Amino acid sequence: MRGFRPTRRVTALASAGALVTATLIAGAVAAPSATADSRHGQDREARGAAIAAARAARTGIDWKDCPADWGLVKPIQCGWVTVPLDYAHPDGKQIKLAVDRIGNTGTKQERQGALVYNPGGPGGSGLRFPTRVTGKNPIWANVAKAYDFVGFDPRGVGHSAPISCADPQEFVKAPKADPVPDSEADKSAQRKLAREYAQGCLERTGRTMLQQMTTPNTVRDLDVIRAGLGENKLNYLGVSYGTYIGAVYGTMFPGHVRRMIVDSVVNPSREKIWYEANLDQDVAFEGRWKDWEDWVATNDASFHLGTTRAAVQAKWLQLRATAKKQPIGGVVGPAELISFFQSAPYYDSSWVPVATVFSQYVAGDTQALVDAAAPDLSDTAGNISSENGNAVYTAVECTDAKWPTSWQKWDRDNSRLHKDYPFMTWANAWLNLPCATWPVKQQTPVNVKTGKGLPTVLIVQSTRDAATPFDGAVELHQRFKGSRLIIEKGAGSHGVTGLVNPCINNRVDTYLLTGRTDGSDVTCTPHATPQP
């Protein structure tokens, strides 16, 4: 599910001084140990990453005002970091990665370096991270005094050698077929679309680039960015899929980590990456969908959609059936409805807006739903971004790991899950089905574990997260020895560190500012429930 990233499915952190001391350079270019190399069977890539990091440390980043069309105004600055397309050939083809930053807001003495951010995906851009400072986000005010906030577009994303799998305008066109199949013919049609999409990735992106769209390569890129920033060690905040980048970075470069927070955790088990992880999402989404329906029913005085979960669900099924028979406004069918409504089980911040649009529709205002759920074909830049995000999501997940090639297995697993967890199952299956006929070699995921020098990693997770189910945080906690887990019990919004919950916010601040954590894991009560 595009659930490892904080965006709709069809659409998903350095100071002014560029001088780098000799000590920082020495730290920035330290090569992974020979044992680490042989353990991952990636000697050439490890050497290539060390070479690229050494180059970046020497070159630094030429910070300038951001391009006008990036929407990032001063004092945010932008720059580029050059990395090898293929780390096994560090002198071969190079690509440029877009990075941005805003300096720490405190004194020189308060500064602790750069905090690098990834929001998830695969396919998410981190370039908006410095706007947490310019926008005066109070949650991050203390941390911003000590850290430069640094964001980047990962390889293939946005401004960093962007990839594509389909014509963007065609990609967003609506209505699309109902994801829930009524017949074998419906399944055959979806299988054909998935094969064509996989082939489109090969044709539009090229075999060489597509083969290098992996999490381990993004992790190597992150280490080169660290070196380019002049940082001896990495301070990192990863959300959603960004937690998997963090988990793999902590495994491949354990001695290069200073502070790391992972929030809303992808299960790093090799058995889960990525086919099983997506099946687990289907179950979790159903649970969070029901949480939302319960909340809508509790607030019936505001939304008039029914006083019980069953009544709200009946209205949802009625809406779905109406859109299937005749797409609303000619463009909103069941697929478009799911893309819009799924933001409610993702984020509590969507609870009120989604319920409001639903309520308006039931009261007779169909235009509100069309405006919210239909694509905007005039927004060509947004559509390019949506298609690119989907392309990167597909390319990374399909190339990262071996996927089942047997349609019988996909059909059996998803038919079984759909019976009890119908909200997302088939939509998620078709999104990922290109991986069954993927045209480049699929890798073996990194065995995530504690390496020499890995400091305490702080893990933050809500118990009812739909996109990254709770078990993923437990799994990473067990694999990263000495890590600390903060549990937001009874909550389910995806991405916890950005929400107001002092029990969590204060501990995040303490960890980033002092490195200290509680002596044991902590359970926090949930953040405030949205109010209509």
C-alpha cells in the first residue's frame, strides 16, 4: 500500500558554515569494516560508498537560494550531492540528489549538527522538512535551536534523477476500474494492467536505473549526504518507510549513527519485505477504518451518518455501490473513493475533512465529493509528482526483494483476506502486482541487526497504526539491541512525532538534545481525539 508513505495513494531534514575540519573528514570517509563488508556480501558496493562519501566530504555542498519553482523560500537553501548510480562502479555514471537545509535557530554553542529527515514512501520527498522551522512549528522549536534541518529527495524522486512508469496525465485519469473484482475477467484485466505498468517502468526509466532503485542504495546515498554535510555521524529522523531506511542504515553503517529516531515502523524482517508487509496492512487498515466509523457514529450530531458503526458502514457501502453503478460526476468510482477515504485510517487529521465530505454527499452535495476525490487534470505538476511517487514506490519495493510470481498465490491470499478485511485488500493487491512480473533482478533484503557502534535508537509507534502495524516496531526493537520503544497506546495515526502529545514530544526533545532515554520502554496515553 502506498501506506509506507504519507500521501494519497494515487497522488505516499546544516548551518551556513561549509568548512569541514580534518576530524570531520576523517569520520566522514571511514570505510565500513571488512567484517561488515563480507557479512553483507557487498564488498564492492561498500568500497564504492566509502569512495563516494570521501568525495562528498572533500566537495561539500554548494548551498544557494532554492529554485523559484521548488516553493522553498529563504532562509531555506538548496544544493546537490553527487552519488554513483551503481555503487559497485563508483567511477561510472553519477546522479545528483537534491538536498535542502535551514540552519539551527540557536547559538553556535547550541548547535549539534544536522538532523536529516525522510518522510517515507518509497517515493516521498523530504524537502519540506525545513519548513517546520520557517512555519514555526512549536513541536520542533527546541530541536531546531540545536540542529540544522536537512531534507532530501531520494534517488528517483522529485528533483533527484526522477523516474517514471507511465504518462502522468494517463496515470491520474478517472474513473479507474473497481479494485474489487466481480469475475475472473476483472482479475485478468487488472493482471494485464499490472504487467503493462511493470513494462512501462522498464521502458520509461531504463534497465540500468531501475536495477539500482533499492533501499540499500538509498541508504548509501544517505551516508554520502552525511559526508557532504561535513557530519562525522548521522542524526536521523525517519517516518514510515523512512524507518526502514533507518533500520538498514543502522545495520550497514552502525558506527556512523549519532542519534536516530524511527517513527511508525516498517517491519524489517526479511520475511515481511515486501509482500507479507502489504498483506499485514490490509488487516490493520480494516481495524483503523472501524475506529474511524465508531468516531463518526459518536459524532452523529455533526455528521448525520448514523449512530452506530454498522449504520456508517451501510452508508459507505451504499456510496460505493452508487459510484460503481454510475461514477459520481462521471469521474469518482470505487477506486477514487478508496483513494480519498483511505486518508481517514491513515491520519487522524483527515477524520474531520473526510467525514465532512461524506456528510455533505449524503445531504445532497455531490460536488464536494467530486472536488475532493477526482483528479485535477489541469494540475500537470501535481500529476507528474503523483506518477513519480507511484513509480518510485513500485520500483523500490519490487527491486528490494523477491515477490511471488504465482498468480494463484496472489489470488488465494487476497481472496482470503478480502472476506474479513475488504476495505483495502484488493486495491493494495493491484497496486503491488507489477512486482509479480518485475523486469529486473530482485534482491535479497538486508538482514537488519545491531552492528558494532550502534547507539541507542529511539522507536516511536502507535498501537493501531494502519500503514505500519505495531508488530513492526516490536520486531525492530528486538533487532536493535539497547533501543528504546515509546508506545502510544490506543492511538492509530500514522506518524506520531508530528502530533501534540507531551509524553512523546518531551522524550523526543530530550533524546535529540541530550541523547538520554528512559531506563525502560514507555507507554503513553493517546493524543487528543479530533473534534468536529
